[in-house]
Amino acid sequence: MAVRRTAPGDSVTFRALGLLNAFDETHRVLSLSQVARRTGTPLATTHRRLRDLVDGRLLQQRTDGLYEIGARTWHLGQLARPTSMREAALPHLQDLVLRTGQTVHVGVRDGLTALVIDRLAGSRTFTTRHLPGSRLPLHSTGIGKVLLAFAPDDVQRQALARLTSVTEFTVTDPARLRRDLDQVRRRRLAESLQQNRLGVGSLAVPVFGQGETVMAAIGLLASGDVRLASLEDPLRACSHAVSRAVEALEQRWYEQ
């Protein structure tokens, strides 16, 4: 008798873990009905799977009956590569903010978005909308363009097939964006002038790990009256320092 293989999305574990996707930076605490609605799962099934996640401490249920991320999920998150990179990069990011006075973002690619893993605000800047855990478009932001430029070909094809306009300055022509990404790879530098937010420009550079693998991107945000070119040298110096710190961190992982 042939044994039916379960597709990854059909497994009990996968479907239970899928409920975790209901939680994000703007939905940190949810009720049973909200989780069911956001995941498209029947209420009774949602309740059963949430109970399993609570038992496993991946979620916790508060005294008011609402659900939030549990201690075990937080602990596992601390072991993730982006968290370790963030810790290695932090002193150099602080130096960059002090030197430029501008807001700095650090992001890693997660699918077809850039996941913000750290953000530090400077004294000469404005309030940014993007906190750690937020997601940014790859095609319209500085860090997104860096991550997209060094992404595998299939990721680039998918991203260029779904370009949307964020502002009137967003590049939505695939041929033009492909040329821009070629330039990003050559210069190891990306610019976004009001393409993701009016009145805001960003400059971004890659963070390299071992083997010249791009691990993350560092970006500076500045208001429209700031010359982005004046930020290039301190940004590149920060990238170099962070890349060395990440390489040393990876070396320690391999030696363990």
C-alpha cells in the first residue's frame, strides 16, 4: 500500500504554528475569535491548536483570556541569527548615530520583505514609523534595495513581478529597477529618494558575512534637506565594522 506523504502545510505541527502568524507588531495581543478570523481557521480548531501552543509555552493566555507570545518563543528568538547580529552591530550603530545625528535601520530579508531588526533614532532626525519587527518593501527602501540586489535570481523575479507604487517617486518599471539593482551591486550602496515616504531619503549598504554573503543591510534615514552623499563615508565605515563583527561571530559559531 502506498503511503500518503503529507505536504508541509498539511501537517498538524505546521498548522498549529501557522496561528503564530496572526501575531505581529500591530497585533501583539489577540482573542480566540481574532486569531480564528486572521488565520481563516474554524473557531473550535483554533481553540484546540492555541491550547497546544500555550501548553508548549510558545503562547501564553492572560487572565483576561487573551493570547500573547510566550516565553519560549521569546527565548528561541534570542538564538536566531538576526538577534545575534543585532547585538554584534549595536556599538557600531550607536557610533554611526552619534556621528551623523540621523536615524539608522538594520534589516534582513525575510521572503519578499525587509524585516527591521533594529532602529536607533538620532538627534537631528524625525520620528520614524518603523520599529524592530516591522516589514518594509524591498523595491522602495534603501535597505530593501540592498537586500534585493544581492538576493537569489528567483527572489528578484518574484519581487519585480509585483512592483507597487508607495509614493509618486517609487520605481515600478521592472527594467529600470533591474538597472538600479545592478548599480547597487557595483557600488555596494543603495539610495531611495522619497520612494517610500515623501520628504525622506535613505542611503543603505550591505553587511557581509563569511564568503562575501550579504547578511543584512544598514540604512540611514534623513529629511529631504540633508545631502545623502555626506552620509556615505560614515555609513560605509559602519558597514565595514559591523561586517567584521559579524564575521567574528560566525567564526565562533563554527568553532563551537
